[in-house]
Amino acid sequence: MNASIHPADSAIFGTLFGTDAMRAIFAERALFARMLDVEAALARCQGRLGIIPAEAADAISRAANLDCLDALDALDAKELATSVQHVGYPVVAVVRALSRAAGEDAGRWTHWGATTQDILDTAVVLQIRDGLARVRQTLIETIGALARQADRHRATTMVGRTHLQQAAPISFGLKCAVWLAPLVAHVERLDQLRPRVERVELGGAAGTLASLGDRGTAVMDALAAELGLASPPVPWHVARDGFAEAVAFLGLLCGSLAKIATDVILLGQTEVGELFEPYEDGRGGSSTMPQKRNPIASEYVIAAARAVHALVPLMQGAMVQDHERASGPWQSEALALPQAFVLAHGALEHTRRIVEGMQPDPARMLRNTGAGGGLLMAEAVMMELAPRVGRSAAHHLVQEVCKRAESERIDLAEALRRTPETRAQLDDAAIARATDPSRYLGSAGTFIDRVLAQAHALRMA
């Protein structure tokens, strides 16, 4: 067992919170690797620009990887920890180790003109780029699975519920389309925010790059190109909207995932029994109740979503930075950003598995449309009567018929037949038509098609 105190980082509980793929992107060792990538890229572009000797740039670039530093015993964990404790950041120790590994002549050109935050911020940008790419991939897979379910169940009639009570019929395909539409929008959001986030940071001591003389912007642009990032119009070391937006996006995504999970939990209640998570022997079992099949994946989606939502304000608070280098807000980002990515991807992966293998029960869905004595069709009956007697009168009349059905414990169709005012307007065929849930799905099919078209276009792009 490891020494983690956060379940998302645990070798045991981490299977429920987060994914190994995302943990690998934001792991501590991965951060050091990305810092070295930035140092190497900085040296290479400065060597090409003639700011540092080309030989030094080559030596620094060759040495700037964890395997090389490990082989030379140049990067010592205790030294890193001591440096962090004294300086507050690991960059000083990393640069010292890199300089030793590059050799005395080349090492003195390491980290030329940069400052600690330049290296750390750009390293985190590289992690975010990989993290967003991973989120996008899993999101596209989830969209594909949910689109297939929406199409497959476009005519599967079920109860539509408002305020947790039966309201009017819908199709399960429509419910899937309603789950799907925000996920499509999230891919659009993700693609739109990436250029605002995936930008190099190079500002030097106070954001002027004075240490590089008149070559500052040339180095910034070259470093951006070397790393495949955008070059910002101005250093953004105290303008943290990009990082905050990335985590806010994860919060939005988790909100949509938690909506799906909540519906799955409610539809799986014993008294409802319309939809279940994928079956796996022993999954969701109870230590004392052999019959239980708990919606464990959905529960952890909701738990992770709540945690990510709690981290969004921390990132937004970190935007309030003082002058040209923050004294606290910047440091708090490290507490929120990696965890937000790990938790959000874990929730997304749970959701992907749920929608790929979820088990709807169409027969139970149809049977439940009659569970309230057919009162689910009250609006349909009202709209059948409205052209004949006026909408207001029809509403009042059907309301009275519903009361009769409840008091006499008969279904809506029988109550309509027993009520002279409705009997005078509707014959048996009209009553049967108005009380058939499968005939009152309105534009559900069209809405499904519109969402599926968006999802298809997105996946084909």
C-alpha cells in the first residue's frame, strides 16, 4: 500500500476515483519530465538563435530527460525535497541537476533568461494538453456509445417524470439524446478553449524578458514553436484565466455526467426497475444483502463530480494574483488542477462504461406508463378535447376526470367513459387514441435525429 491520503491517488481506491492514464499524465515524475522538456526546448531554440553556444544547447538537450539524469544519479529525491522545502519550488534543484548532467561548460548556459514560473507553468501546460486530449478521446467514445443507444431506443416508450412524478410519455431514445446533447457541446467547448490554454509561458523575472535583451520575443516565439504551443501576446504568469477555464470546463463536463448518473440511479430503483448498469458478477454487491445490485459506477460519478465542483472555486480564486508574481494564489493551483483532471476523467470513464453496456428494460418501461392508472396521459386527453371545448375548459374537465379516476380507483380511460361531459366529445376510438402512450411522443424522433446528426458530424470531423 502507498502513502497516499487522497483516494484518487491510491493504488486501491484509485480504481474508483480516476484512471491510470490520467494519473500518469499528472504524476509528480511526469511533471519533472515535462520541466526537462521545457528546459531542453529552451536550450535548443536559444542555440539556433545564437543566444547560447550550439554545443551547449546540444549537451543540455541530450541531458534533459529523466532516464539520463537517473543514469547519472543527477536527480536525487532528497535533494529535490530539500530544495522545495527551502525555495518553495523544485526548479532550482532540477536546473542544478541538469547543469551537472550537461557538463561544466554547457551547464552554465542552462535555464538561460528564464525564471522558475516560466518552466513550471509551461510544464503544466504540456500536462494539460495531454490531459485534454485524453478527455476528448474518451468523450468521443462516450458520445458514440450514447448515440447508438439513442438510435436503438428511439421508439422505446417510457414515463417522462417531472418533480419525480409521472408527467407525460417520452422515449428512452429521447432521454439518451438529452444526455448526449451536452456532451457534444462539451467537445465544442474543449476545442474552443484549447488555444486559450495551450500557450507557452516565458516572462522572466517580472514579465519583461529583460534578461534576454532585445531577443525576448524571438525566444518566446521559438520556444512556443518548439513545444507545439501558441505564443501569447504577453506573458500570462499572473493572468490565470486559461488554467481556471480548463478546470471550469471539467466542472461543466462533470455536471453533465452526474446528471446521467443520477437518472441511472433513479431508474434502477426497485420500484421503477427500468434501467440498470452493466451486469458484472459481484459488482455492486452487498456484504449482507445477497439480492443487492447497487449502481456503484453512477455513485462514484456523482462523488467525483462533487469533488471537481469543489475545486473550480479554488482555481477561480487563484486568478486573484498580486502584482507581477503571486504570493499564494499561484501555489494553490497545484492542489486543484491535477486532481480535477484525474477525478473528471475517472467520472467520464465510468460514464462511458455505463452507457456502453447499460441494460434498459423496455417491457418494464411500458408497463410503468400505466402504473398511475393511465393518468400519465392527462395532457394528451386535454389536447384532444381542447379544439372542441377550449383549452381552459378542457384542462378543468380532465382535472376532474383524474380526480374521479383516483377516488374510484379506475384507470383514466374508464373514467373518461364514465364522465358524460367527456363521453359526449370522445368516442371509444378517440379515448383509446388519447390514452395510448406510444402515440404521444410528439417530436421525440425528430429531436433524436437532430442530436444524432450533431454527434455524427463531430465524430466524423
